[in-house]
Amino acid sequence: QKEVEQNSGPLSVPEGAIASLNCTYSDRGSQSFFWYRQYSGKSPELIMSIYSNGDKEDGRFTAQLNKASQYVSLLIRDSQPSDSATYLCALHQGAQKLVFGQGTRLTINP
Amino acid sequence: DAGVIQSPRHEVTEMGQEVTLRCKPISGHDYLFWYRQTMMRGLELLIYFNNNVPIDDSGMPEDRFSAKMPNASFSTLKIQPSEPRDSAVYFCASSLVGAATNEKLFFGSGTQLSVL
């Protein structure tokens, strides 16, 4: 089993709808979780971090963490074409080592 | 700040040649990370440094790969000899406190390496 698993997509969502991205992980000891966004041909950039069970909201983005079920998700409300990108789930494994999933490619259709 | 600076942006070389990738982290950042990204394997951590000292190189795929950080403002990743399966985008990233804390990684623009 991979350490971090994501559905590679592509995930296609109409503009204005909610995009839901999911990630599961294998290490129960993981404490810190991150969502990075990567536009085609660009480098990853951090959009959300979450450390406690429950929801964390930042503008149109909501990160959800369930440590018992070992999953973390990202919801994007009122999706815009500019949200079209690959979304990478990441967690820290040991001291300072950030492990990434394969990423989910999201396309927002106007 | 100019951000993390990587060079070259693109590198095309022939199998067997030596390749050197360069990185200048953000001034004041004490952690530096080298990642490799491919379609098949995604984004993989190769090695990271703290205060110029290599901390974890368990992700370095083979002895053909080596990395150095001679000072706080410069790091290199060298592949010798290069092979076609080394073709990937290589990212350098830096952070102030480390990836495990609330401090985010700042990525460079990456080097697209093609080994023919």
C-alpha cells in the first residue's frame, strides 16, 4: 500500500459546483497534513494545512481530516476555471520529511 | 525576495553524461529539499539538508546521485552517469523551520531533465 493514495482523476466539475478531492494514508502516526496545488508546468504551492480532526475553512477551501479512518479531503466551493490544476495531498513522515500523493487532476468546466 | 532559484530550467543530455542541477534557497531558510517528479512515481523526496548538513538521503535512488550544500545559499544535485530513466522534473524547495511544522515549503521552478 502506498503511503499516500489519491485518485489520479481527471475529476471534472462544472463551474460554480463543489469539487471534492480525497486522500487516504497508511501511517496512523501522521499528525500533519497538507494540500498543495500545482498548475501545469509550474511548481507546487501550499493552499491548506490541517492538524486536528474535523474541518478547517479558508475562503472557498475546506480541508477535512479524519484520523480514525485515515483520510483527508479538500472541498472547493464555487469552483472557478482558475481552480483547474493538480492537487497534491501530503503528510509528514518522521522529522521534516514531507511525502506526497500522486495528485488528482481537477478540471473546472465553464 | 526572489524565491527559490533553480538552474538550468531545461537540460537535455545524452546517456552517460554528468548532469549538475543547481539551487539557491530563500535567504534565511535553514532547510533545503530536493524532489523529483515523474508521471509514474509522482513527487519523491530525494534528500534534505538542515543548516547545510544532509539529514536524510534515503530517497536518493542510486550511488549515481549525489547532493551537496557547501554553504547556506547554494546546493547542487549531481547525476553521474545519467540514464534515460533519470528523465524527470527536479524541484528544489526551502523552508524556514521544516516541512513537518506549520512552515510551508517554497518550491523553485524546477529543472526539466531529459536524458536521451
